[in-house]
Amino acid sequence: MNCTRCQTNMHKNGTRDGKQRWKCGSCGYEKQESKRVSNSPIIIDSGNVLVLSDLHLPFEHRNALSFVCKVRDKYKCDVIIGIGDFFDFHAINFHEHNPDGYSSGQELDEATIKVQKWIKEFPSIYQIEGNHGALPFRRAKSHGLSRRLMRSYNEVFGLPDEWIWSDWYEKDGVRYEHGDGRRGKYAYVNWAADNMQSTVTGHSHSTAGISYRASNKQLYFGMGVGCLIDRHSYAMEYGKKNARKPILSCGVVLDNGRLPILETMYIF
Ligand SMILES: [Zn+2]
Ligand SMILES: [Zn+2]
């Protein structure tokens, strides 16, 4: 394994919690075996939640980071959940690519540079993969390659071990998932209805909101958190003629899962 800081070969340095640790003999950087995406639910304990909407690095909105930092500070959020599609991987998607855009390698370089600022502000994030985020693994699968042959996001982008990845999370009875697999303006509340529990989703860039459903016994909300993309970037060209433009926003969940809040950014 190469050091993510100086690219020197790292040596094994014992284990912790059953995970192999590595140390760089050159710069001293230490890291632990990265967690891969798991299908098992991860239950998060306490704290106010900030939900990062789809960012699609390196094609995120120029004010995305400062905006979410302000929201985090305003509501004193100490649990950060990335709702998916943190990375875009435009160059390897299954649709048309812009021939004048970055190559796959250039896009990785660009995203690796940009993610450093996010690591600084958010040293730990519960990340969900998303359909765009999963593109390297979807590509590999389409060519018959096992996921075990692939490097983790943490290795590729030099992310801290505290950025963990799962398909979904649950906190205070609220479910957090990307939301691919459903379309339409009521998608976010339909997720909640079908899950029969309050649910927060991303994925649909041009819908955002909070809506409630109730049964005889319980009340639950669905919140769609919009996105924080740069809609003028070439990677987002496909949405150029859509009547509905992306809604730039992020979510907050307070009061032990009872109070969802959508914060919108009034800059385009
Ligand atoms: Zn997205
Ligand atoms: Zn998506």
C-alpha cells in the first residue's frame, strides 16, 4: 500500500479493532484499513444531524462548502451524513461524456484537490455511496470485476478513516438513503410512506421539501434535500433544458429525529 501523502510504500503497524494499521516510513503518516461499503445498517447514536445533499465533486457549487458550514454552525450539528453522490465520476458514466471535459484521471485529480477542504471542515462523515459515487464499482461490475479488486474511496482520495461508507443509516428512527430507484416530485415522501418511517433522501436534484404522512398509529416525514451542484458545469449539461432547475439546499434533523429543516441557498 502506498502512502496517500507522499506515495512511499507503507509498512504494517499492528492492528486495532481487528483492522490492519499501516505506517509510512518516510513521512510517518498512519492509516487503518479502510472500511468498504456495507449493506448492514449502521445505527448512529446522538447529536443534531446535518445532511449534505448531492455534491458531485469536482462539479459542486462554488459556495457549497461555506453554505453547509454556516448551516452546521447555526444548528450546532455534530453528526454529518453525506446523502450520496459526493463524487460525480462524469468521465466514466454510462451516458455521453463531454469530449472537452476532464479525462478520468484529471477528474480524479481535481476531485482529490477539492475534497481536501471538505476533510478540513468535516473530519468525520457518514457517507452514502449514491449511483454516481458508485460508478467505478458499477463499471468494474459491468466488466466482470469483483469489488474486492477495487480500491476504496478512502484510499483513492486520501480520506480519513472517519469517513465511513454504507448504503444507508438510521438515527433516532429516521432512515437516511440516497433515493435512487424512484422519480417524481413526491419521491421523497413516498420513500417515507413505503419505509413506514421518517426518511431523508437526495438524488433528485430538482426536488426538495418536507412532507408528512400519517397512519392511525404514527406520523412520519419525508425530506428531499435537493443538491449543491454547479448546474453550469459541463457535467451538468444534461439538465440544461429541463424546466425545473436544481434546488440548492441541504437538510438538518433536530429534536431526536422529530424536526426536519430544509435550508436553501439563494444563489445560482
Ligand atoms: Zn446526484
Ligand atoms: Zn443520484
